[in-house]
Amino acid sequence: MVNVPTVAGSQDNTALGRVLMHEHVFVLNQEYEVNYPESWDHAVRIDDAVAKLDALKAAGIDTIVDLTVLGLGRDIRRVREVAERTEVNIIAATGFYTFTELPTYLRLRGPGRLVDVEEPMVDMFVRDLTEGIAGTGIRAAILKCATDEPGVTPDVERVLRSVARAHVETGAPISTHTDPHSERGLEQQQIFAEEGVDLGRVIIGHSGDTDDLDYLQRVLDNGSYLGMDRFGLDSRLDFDRRVKTVVDLIERGYGNRLVLSHDTSCHSSNFPADYRAKNLPNWRFGHISEDVLPALRSAGVTEEQIDAMLVDTPRAIFAAAPQV
């Protein structure tokens, strides 16, 4: 039994219940919000988030991992307001989300940079994991980074190596954003291995955006988990192909190496609610419980195999959460 930090307090990893491993509470653009304050109604947004998570709890989900990190507008105090009012456990993350460049503050700081110092991101991430985020005492329990279509740019490489070094120092698991069509997960694994990361503590995210089983097999053979974590984002891969990919991987014997999620949010500055409702109606909390699990059962997936993806594997991932 291991204590896992959550936004509302520590939980035993055996008490996390059914876990969605890649979600978001708020994805924000604070600069836009500050200059156009009509874009954010605090009370409305908090109430709406609580209602959505309460509905998720009623649908049988007990915990979400909120992979909102720097670059996505993480505001842990707002998330805490939600966590204090819902029964859903919210696990926070640290790391940085960029496909190309870091913001000027970090571009100017680091080895060989204008402000020539040791890589600042490692200390930032370790502090979030071991002391808490933004002076709140709320500790992250997982690391996050991203590699998309542009590939491993110099700044993206800095993030990947900083995340890897924070993992080596703390033992925290890593969850990633990838573009599987350009096989970015393999590049991430290579860099992580160079830094001494235990690839068995890594979730290669958005793997469910492809049904290329050969690519997915190579990622699995390197030892990592696969994030089948964009159910509802049908514009990337349709529902039937996502379900079939999970079934195919389970039939190959990898049911205990898969985790499920939506990668959706209670509120996103990037995707207005009316846009999502019209164009991506399934990209919402509840889609897995209401639609995906019944489809998996119809395809012959057992309750034991479903529990492996939602309960047992997340529990194992957090079995070595950073302890202080």
C-alpha cells in the first residue's frame, strides 16, 4: 500500500477505485482570461466542473488523473475548489506541454543560455512532486511531457530530459502526449532510456489514436504502458476502430498494459462547449462508462480485463509514487 497525493489529500493506491489516467479539469489561457475577463465566470465554471465530476462518479469512475501542466494553464487553486466539493479523486501532474518552443522565461534560462544556470525545469518538477505546487502543499504524483508532429525540437528535448531526470530522482511515473502516426512514442522511449528511466513506469499517451498494431507492439516491447486515452475524440480515430484496437491488444495478451481515458476536460479555453457539443459529441466524461465499456463487453472483453485497465494497472502505476 502506497499513499498517493491527490488534490484533496493523500489516498492509498489500493483505494483509488476505477481510474481514468488522462483527463483535465481546466485547460486555460490565463493571458487571454486576464485581458478578456468575460471569457471566464469563476462561480459558473467551478459549479459546472463539480457537476460533471459528480456525474462521472455516478457513472462508476472514482479517480481522474489531471494531466494539466505548465503550457496548459494549470491553476491548482481552482482545481482544489473543485476537489473539495466532489467525491472524485483528482491526481495532479507536473511537467511542461509544448510541441515546439518553451516560453521566453525558460528559453533564456539553462545551460549555455543567456542566463547560464543548471536546467531549471528539473528542480521545478521535483519540487512539485516532493513539496507541493505553488505553495499550496498539493503535491503532483505524475510527470507529463509532449512530442507531437514537429518532433523532438531542441526545447522539446529539454522538457523530455528534464522530466526523465525528475523521474530518476523521485520515482514518479511519466505520462506523455504523442502523435502516434509519426511514431513519436518510440523517440520518447529512446530519450528516456538514455536518461536511465524505467520504461515500465511510462505511459505512452494517445496510443489509441492509431490502429497500427505493429507500431503499438514495438512500444509495448520496449516495456511501457499504452494510453488508450482519447475515446470520444472521433476526429482522430473513429469509435469502432478505437474499440477494436483495444480488443486486438487484449487478445495479444496486453490487457494489463493498457489504460483508458478521454483526454477531455470540464472546461477548455481551446474548445468551447458549443463547438464540442456540435462537432465532438462523444468527447465528454461518461463516454467510456456509457458507450466504450458496453462495446468492449460485446466484443468479448471480460470484467476482469476491464478491471485490469481501470483499476489494477493504475494502482500498479502509482505503487511507487514519490513518498515524503
